[in-house]
Amino acid sequence: MKAVILDAASLGPDIDLAPIRQRVDTLEVHDQSSREQAAERLAEAEVAIVNKVVLDAETLEALPALRLICVLATGTNNIDMAAAKRLGITVKNVSGYGTASVAQHTLMLMLALATRLPLYQRDVAGGRWNENPFFCLMDHTILQLEGKRLVLVGQGELGSKVARLAQAFGMLVDFAARPGNEAHDRRPGLCDLAPEADVISLHCPLTEATRHLVDARLLATLKPSTLLVNCARGGIIDEDAALEALRQGQLGGLGVDVLPEEPPRQGHPLIDALDEPLNLIVTPHNAWITPEARQRIVTLTADNLRHWQEG
């Protein structure tokens, strides 16, 4: 059985592919592939292993030998799922591989925003500590997390892990009802919980129900000290509205690991605003990239191959 990895470089250079090699007769590895190259490279493959390369209907229809697509991620939006089903191609993804990594990153953003780290680092770099008449700077009010209320959107494995970490800091945790299912969910919706939140953290998929879930209207209901963290998907918050709220002092801090377009080749207002004196952090979608999490993707993909081979 021949398998082809189209974009192995997306996992990083320090990942051992041995668990996958052991499940196939031949493994052909490409660091990256364009959509056009995918059809040529998968011509004789029974298994396509892919992270972000788009496999559309036209490509899949040109691959009569293809029987399985293993996605090196949770999201399958780069695969034409309807075409795969019509052509009898099985699609398997991986989930839960980065729970510890993303939860850790989420807490890092919370702690950095709570301690106004971007602002104090800016002050230190600008020489304000050197010139201060006292031994410390205290121009920016720090938020003590103990006793504060964290509202989480998403009670899956990741949201639950973040909740446990936050509780270790003494935070009070509420889960909002699943967006789009508020009428059938016994929990309050985000709009009901938001006015009392000290921190809001998003851990839900991007759907029509969650697109701009945090918009100008919801932002206007928050306490001015509220921190907003998004390690889920770009577009779940209205980034322009959140930036404006931050500039106007209607939001205490904003930390995002995701943007609507990645990489942001045309730039983005949040990136431009990093030069401003704001409690703002933008990280490059790297919450998931601990070596342990990336190696776990390989292990889970090998498991998917084994389960498929066993029927």
C-alpha cells in the first residue's frame, strides 16, 4: 500500500514519521504541495496524508486509486467531503492531540493579559523603569485571577481542560450554552453570562452560529476590565470591533492565536495595532505546536491507518 504525505513540513522538522511508515508499504513524503501538485503526487497512492492542502472534487475525481485520506488535523474543511463520500473515499481526522498544549497557551494569554504584560514590557523597553522615582512601575492595574469569573464557550475536551487549570488559580468557571442551541441547552447563553465575566475564552468551532459570536453589541455589555481570549478560530470574534473596544477602554485585554486568514498575507488590523500602547497579544496560530502535540498527531494518524486496515 502506497501512502503520500503532501505537506509534512506543517508538522515541523523534528517529528518522527516511523509510526506511519510501519503501517504502509511505501511512504512518499513531500514538505509541501500546491493544489495543482497534489493530483500528480497522489496519482498511484491509496492513501493521502494531508494537513492543509486542498483536495477538491476535481482533484479527487482524478485519483481512482485513492481509498483513504488521513487529515493531520481536526478540521476537514480543506477536503471536499461530499465528493469523497460519492467516490467511496474514507476521510479520517485526528482530535485531542493538542489539548494540553492549547490549554497551556490559553492560560499563558490569560496570565499575560491579567498582568498587563504587553504594557509593562513596552514601558521597560522604553526606559520608563530606569527613570521611575520608585522601585517598581504600577501604572497599569493588574487583574488578580483568584475569585474572578471565567466564561468558557465550548465544553469539550479542550474547554474542560482550560476550566481545570483556571480553577487551580481559584477562578470561578461558567460554561455558556452551545451557540445555536441555546433554546435546548439548560445553560445560559454567552450574552447572559458576558456582563459578569472577568475573562471570556473561546473553544468552539467556527460555524454560522459562532461567526462574530463576540460582536460590537456583546462587547458593549462587558465590564471595561474584561479580558477576551480566542484560541479557537479567527472570525468567532469581530476583530475590528474588539480592537475598537480595546482602544476605547471598553475591553481590558485581547489575546488571539488565530485570525480569519492564515497566514495573514494582506496584514490585519490587530497586527498593525501591536505598535500601539494596548493590552493586546497576537500569536501566530502556535498554541498547538509543542513537540508532544505534533508527535501525537503522527501517532493518532497511524492509529487511523490501522483501524482502516482492520476494517
